[in-house]
Amino acid sequence: MPSSRSKRSNPLGLAVLGLLMESPMHPHALAATLRERGLDRVFKVTTGSLYDVVRSLQQSGWIEVRETVRVGARPERTVYQVTSPGREGFARWVDELVRVPAEEYPTFMAAVSYLGALGPDGAVSALRERAGHLRASLEEIRQGHRAVLDAAEVPRLFVVEAEYAVRMAEAELGWIDELVDEIETGRLAWPRPGTEGPSE
């Protein structure tokens, strides 16, 4: 049986438990719901990873088989539901993640550490392109969030992560715009070619 720590090492397990807390589902429906709600932006969802997580949660006793169903000529599908230990474990997991910031290592932060390697013009070009991608992504998140709420499919509480994603993207865009302005106006000192110190 997987340990509590190993169960909670895969964030996709959080998504699976969260959806099963709403209603029993089979893995195909879990994957479809994750994508419909835009949660595939938050959790890496593949068929293999989803079934691995479901298997692990079942072995741990956090979920169990409710029934096996067949619709028409389609293959049988196993519907899972959360157990009492699963509900308790899910609540503890969410509580810990909300209370204690995790050490994360975003690749953008790593790249920005060496922005000077691009030179002022290269840095501005790269940052502006990133901003364009962020704006497009931001609009997709907003539209998806509005569509879910307008369709009254789920309460707002169940999709607040989209609001968080919007705020984070807006904050990053604001920072990028400020940085680009500082580079273009010369307020951000740039190292001379071949030196490590800032230019005067």
C-alpha cells in the first residue's frame, strides 16, 4: 500500500479526489471533466498517468469501485467513489497545500536569472513575445471560466483556481511591461559586453 507521502506526491491525485468528491465517475469522465474545466492547465493529464493515479488511490483505500457500467456497445467502465479515509486524507492534503507554500522551481525564473545574456534588444524581444503568449493564454482562461460559470455547471467555489491563474498571469504581465520599459529607457543598467559589472 502506498504511503501517505507517496499518495500526495502526484498533484493529479488531488484533482481526481476533488472530482470524485463531487460525484462518482469513471476515469474517462474524470479526464473529460478536467479538460472541460481547464484543469489540464493545472494538472498534467494523460491516459496513463490518470489510470496510475486511480490505481494508487484505490490500493491506498482512498477510493473504491462503486459499480461497473456499460453504455451501448462501448466497453465496460469502472465507476469510482471516495471512501471515508479518502475524504479525510483529501481535506488534510488541501489544508497542507493552502497553509504551507511549497518550494517551486519555475523555469521562467531560472531563465530571467540570465536575461543579461540576451542583450537589451534580445531581452525586450523575448519578453514581449512572452507577454503576447501570456495575453492569449489569459484570454482563454477568462473565456473558459466565464463559460463554466454561465453554464451553471459548477459553483464558483469549484473553479476559483481559474481566478488565481488570471491574477498570477496579470501580475507577471505587469512585471514584464515594467521591466521592458526600464530596459528601453535605460533605467535598468546593462553589463558592458565582456564585463560582469553594470554599464555606467
